[in-house]
Amino acid sequence: MPPLPDILTQLNDDMRSGGDWGDVASYIPELAHIDPAQFAIAVTMADGETFTAGDADTPFSVQSITKVFTLAIALGRSGDQLWRRVGREPSGRAFNSIVQLEQEEGRPRNPFINAGAIVTTDEILTGRAPRETLAEILQFIRAAAGDDDIHINHAVAASEKSHGHRNFALAHFLASCGNLNNAPEKTLGTYFHHCAIEMSARQLAMSGRFLIDTPKLPRLILPQRIRRLNALMLTCGHYDGSGDFAYRVGLPAKSGVGGGILAIVPGIASVAVWSPGLNRYGNSRKGTEAMAQLARTMNWSVF
Ligand code: GLU
């Protein structure tokens, strides 16, 4: 097998050599003008050594990938009590589905669809100001990445807020079912801001190291939670495209509508890919392709 840096260079060339880039997430106006024809990959090994190719130092909106970090914080704070408010099953529905939340009486299927992440955000917000909660989330991510230069893009947060009618609908419905502790505006304000955190592929790969599950790393969360987070990423990390991603890639991973994907190779590595054009499930099109090719070439799979 060629050395990993050569594999990544080849992957970057392959992704740029043609084919459909997909469409950027236009429902958040601030993301709508991003050029879809961009690609980055970063692989951080358990010892922290990082290899990259493409636009690996370009910051992008990590969006739903922050849901992994907010879930880690919420579980650390509330433990298994959290599962009273949100489930652990794949949704098989769009990430922002309203109909499923109504059918299931306000208990979201899992913490990675929007309704579920609004609940975990609400859980960590309880008893705190939004500013403190956002500082805690940023601090967790910066500690995980070993990098303080990670910030919120306030223009993206404002853009999502001004067009966030679906998320407002979900939050108000949760409130009507008694599954929101804070005012919908307060919880959503916090949610939009953590979704608007920006990282480069290099920073994102570094931030995923805490999920690799190897004794070599400083622990940010309990070891048994690392496995649980990985299990949820595998089963629910790509919305209604989770089964297809598990089939094609075979690794726990979480996507965001900014075009990023964070994937974990347990015991070995954390991988970040970014390409802003999305497929019909709202997952990065080239990012998914690249992850499938990398997993195949490296023979990386949990199966
Ligand atoms: N902030 C986005 C939303 O709530 C996150 C969705 C995503 O990244 O999949 O719609």
C-alpha cells in the first residue's frame, strides 16, 4: 500500500477530476454562495500526527457535526437521564422532519436530527445563560482539537435564525409537548450559534481524536461513552442516508450541511473531509465518495 500522504494526494486529485459536486445548502442564505467545487481531507492518527490534502486549512461551517460535541456534553451533564427526552434510533426521515416529531409525541428519534439536537442543546442550556453554554461548547471543541483558534461565525448564525422557520416549528412543537425547558427562542439562539462554529478539515480531524478510543489520548469523556457516541454516529450520523453511508464506508461518522464529515476509525484515526456540495440527504457528495474510497484503500471498517 502506498504511504498515507500519497493516498490522500491521489484522493484529492480523483475528487477534483470530474463528476457532480452536488448543491450547497441554500436554505441558509449565508452558505448559499459558497463555491461547491472545493475539497479537503485530513487524517489525524491516534498519536496526533496529521496528514492532509486539498483545502485543509480553509475554515467551513461545521453545522450538525457540533451535535456530536453537544451530545458528549449533555451526557456528561445528565447521564442516562437524557434518554428520557430523546431516543437512540435511526430516523429514516429528513434531518428536519416535522411529521415524525408529531407522530412520536415530541420525543425526537435521536440526538443528531435537528429536533434531537435542539433537545440536547436545551438540556445543557438549563440553568445557564446562552453565552456560558456556547463558551462551554467552544471550550470542549478547542480542548479536543488542541487549538484555540476555533470560533463561531455570527453572520451564519444570524442568517440561519432569520430563515429558521422549520427549526422554530420543531422547537415550538417540542415546547407544546413539554420537552423544552427553555423558551424556544433561547434554545434555538444557542443551537444556531453552535451550528455556526467554523473549523478547517485539519482542526476537525484533530477535534475528533477524543472519539478514537485508545489509551494514548487524554480523556475528555468516559471511555464507555466513546463507544456509545460512535454507535450513534454509525446508526444516525447521516440522517436518512445513515444506512447507505454505513454500507459504503463502514465507519461511525457525522455529517453537516456545511459539507463536512467527521469519521472515526476506532483505535486508529479521526478523519475529516469537506466538500460543500451535498447529495439529496444533505450529506457531502464528494465527501461521502472520498470517505468510501479512503476506507476501501486503507481497509478501514468497523465490520
Ligand atoms: N443548523 C442546521 C439546521 O438546523 C444543521 C443541519 C445539518 O447540518 O444537517 O438545519
